[in-house]
Amino acid sequence: MARLFRSSDPAAATTAPPLPSPLPDLGVALSAADLRATAYELLVAASRATGAKPLTYIPQAATAAAKMKGAFGLGPSPSSTGGTAAVLELVRARMGVTEQADARIRRALLRVAAGQLGTPADSMVWPLEFVQKCKASDFLDPLEYEAWQTRNFKLLEAGLLVHPLVPLKKSSISAKIMRQIIHEAYDGKLETGRNSESMIRLRNAVVSLACRSLDETSDECHWADGFPLNLHIYKMLVEACFDVDEGSVVQEIDETMELLKKTWPIFGVNQMLHNLYFTWALFNHFVMLGQVNSNDLFCATENLLVEVAKDAKITKDPDYCDVLGSTLSSIMGWTEKRLLGYHETFNTGNIYSLQYIVSIGISAAKILVENQDTSYENHSGVKGDIDVMRSRIETYIHSSLRSAFAQTMEEGASKRSSRNRMPALSFLAKKTSDLAIKEKNVYSPILKKWHPLAAGVAVATLHACFGNELKQFTAGLTELTPDTVQVLKAADKLEKDLIHIAIEDSMDIAGGKSLVKQMPPYEAGTVMANLVKAWVKEQIDKLKGCADQKLEQEVLGTQWIITVTVLLPLLWICCN
């Protein structure tokens, strides 16, 4: 993945794989193709853009369109002269729906409309209607017809039995009948004739289950608005807002969005859910595009995250909160994987991407903290945001620089040859200084937007990393050697360079002085002085030992002369 970021040529971008969906599994074997086909069917049904009764598209006010374009950072789009039918045709092409399938959907809608004229789209269980109104003769391939039927039965199972908006009671007779009929359909034993007994039982069970409501007073129809089925289908429509080849937002975004809104009553989607999932889709395409030529996607993601932050403060809907948490956690997981090692991920060739990813990651972190940490509410909004921003940036700096320092140590050990007699720590001190300068010139100017002391935090981290190595080195010193002197001088120079950067970065900024004070001095000069003192003391002790030995020898010599002088006369007397 890091290679994807390192390309300095925007034209050389490589498309990355999409991120895993933040939505939980359906628990029903519906493929992406199944969901995409269903999404298009419901879009056509909601717009009622059939051949017999095309809708006339009424454009929104120019100011509204301009606002949407501004939010996405896009320029004005070409004016649409074909209305909804033209926009729907563009959506069909983006979703990969064939003209034959589109014609079949429109024929089925005509048959439904003939029997239920004026019934709102959100008051009908469309898989049931399609199963009853479409015939095997509508399909060129019998196997395609069987697969189409199976898909619709799976949709009924998912929407009414597995993920119903209104929880099912264990004693529900309609649910039991529904399960039995669904199993018969899967086994190929279901008679699908319009007036067959099986279809009558199926319709009765479906209507009974779909017409339940939470307050038990309304007669609304619920079959595709249960979580997460609704968003699994809706996400296929959201993908129609992106250019298949380029991965960018389409120019007809305003018109496409108005078309998608027609399906909201069917899916139970509101503006908040749309904002949240569209944010995810934008970020996903930002990732897949490799962050190259993706300013539009970045701007749109950032702007929608602002709306998501507002929405998150005013809703406690459990489904929304679940999707919010999984979506933001996924965004943060992707961004932090790169930011916790930004020295490895970014360089001068792709440094422009760093600000995008930091901005999105910080925005997601602020929303998560605000919604998961109750103590956050005790802060003022500004203070809380600052705390989150600085905390995340410090985490990125600490992690990335520690990794870079460790890598520098490994590279230093491997590159030092027998010809290079420079002590390891002297070499490491030089490389650490180079790392600090690179941090100051390349990364800190960007990170400073979120943390005014970014360079200071960076050099403090490097100061601590080298300090740990120096401490181990000095702990075992017993004598002053040329290598020791070279290491201590290199450490002293490095410390002066780091402190200079910290002071320069923190000039006139609150907290800057305390940051410098948190960097315990290496005291290389003191270590050197202590070693000199120890050496001098050792030499004095040696000289003193020699002097004492000489003196002792002189005393022994004097005693021998006295002894001889005294004993010789006595010996002579004794002998005589």
C-alpha cells in the first residue's frame, strides 16, 4: 500500500481495492449483483419513469444546485435537457443494468399500475408485485428467470423475517406461514401462478407482516426499511453517484441525488443516514483513487463530515449510532494505519496527501470522541476539539518517529563496514539530526495546522529515543577512550541541534518552554568531565602507589644496614 502513496506522478496512480463495508452482514445470500438489480428496480418504481407515464423532472432552484456543487467542490454541471428519464438512463448505465432488464422492469410496472393505479411506491411490497406480474416468457433464459425469482424471495425473507423494521413476535402465525412458503420456493415446489393457492397464502402473509407498525396505528408498508437491509440496497444507488471509470463524483450529482431521494420512503432513509453513508462512499472512492487527483472527493468528504458531526449530536437512534461507530472507526483505522507511520507512507513526492488524510482522520476522531466519551461534554466545544486534535497528532508523531528511529538504527548497523570506524552512536547521532531536519522541513509544516508545537513534539521524541541509547552506553563506561570522546561530542551536538529546533518552533507559543524543559539533558560534558576526573584520580593513585613502594624499599634498605651494623660486632664477640 505504501507504494501507492509514493508515486510522485499523479498520472501513475494505481487504483486501490475498496474498503470493507461498515454495514453488518445481511445473513441472507444476496450478492452485490442481486442488491444492485433490486436497487435499480426500486429506483424505477419510485420514480415511476415507465414508458407510458414518464415523470417530468422539475429542477431545484439554482441556488440549491450551486450549494450542492459547492459542498462537493465541483464546478457547474452540464444542464440536463431530458429530465428524470435522461438522468435515469445515465444511472442505468452506471449500474450496469441492461436495456432488456430495464424494459422488463418497465413492463412489470405497467402491469402493477394497471391494477393499483395511484398507490404510492412506498406502500407496495415490490418483490411480491414483481413475482406476480412477471412471467417466464419475459426472460430469454429460463435459468435467469429462476435466479430472478429466487432473488425476490430472498428479499422478502430478508425484509420481513430477518431484518423487519418492527420486531416479530415468536407467536406470529404469518411469519411461520411465510417461512414455510419461502422454503417451498427455494425447493422449487411453489406454484407461482397469479391465482394459485400458494401465491394467495404468500400475499396474505406478506401483507400481514409488511403492514405492521411500531405504534400499531398507521397503515404504512415496511419491507425494505429494516436495518441493515435498507442501507445494503441503498448503497448500490449511492454508487451511481460516481463515475465508474474515474471514481469521481459525477457532474450530474444534483439531478442524481434528487432521483435517489425518491426512494427514501421505501428504505426509511432520512437526510442523516444519507449523509453518513454518502460520507463513507466518498471516502471509499478517495481511497480507491489513490488520493491522486481526488481533491473533489476530499472536499466533499470533509464537508459531509461536518454535517455528520451535527447529525450525531441530535440523534440517539441505535441503528444510526451503530453505523456511525463502524463507519468512523473504519475511516480512522485506515487513516491511522498510515499516519502512525507517516515517515514510511509519505515523502516529498506525495506529501500533498498527508494533509488530506490527517484532516479526515482528525474529523472522524472528534466525532467518535464526542459520541463515545461522556466526559467530552464537560469540555467547551473549542477546548474539546483542540484536545482531540493535539492528542491524535502527538500520537502520530511519537509512533512514526519511534519507528523511523528504530529503522535508522537497523540501517546504521547494516551499512557500517570494517572501513567505517565511526562508533555506532556517533553515526546514529548524525542520522538522528538528519531525521529531525527532515521532520522540521517536510512534515511539521503540515502537522502544525493541527498542533502548533508539532516540530517541538517531534524533536522531543527523538531526544528521548537517542537519550535511551546514550544512557545505556554511558552506564557501562569505566574509562575515557577516543571512541567515547567522539560519541559524547556527537551527542552534545545533537542535543544542541534538537533544542534549537524546539526553541525555534515554540517561540511565543504557550507550552513551548515547558516542552523544552521536559527534555532531560544528556549532560555529555558532565559525563566526560567525570571520566576525566576518574582518570586523573586513577593516575594519582598509581603515582602514590609507586611513591609508597619506593619509600618502603628505602626504609627496608636502612633497616638492613642497621641490622648488619649491630649484628657483626656481636657475632665477632661471640666467636672470640
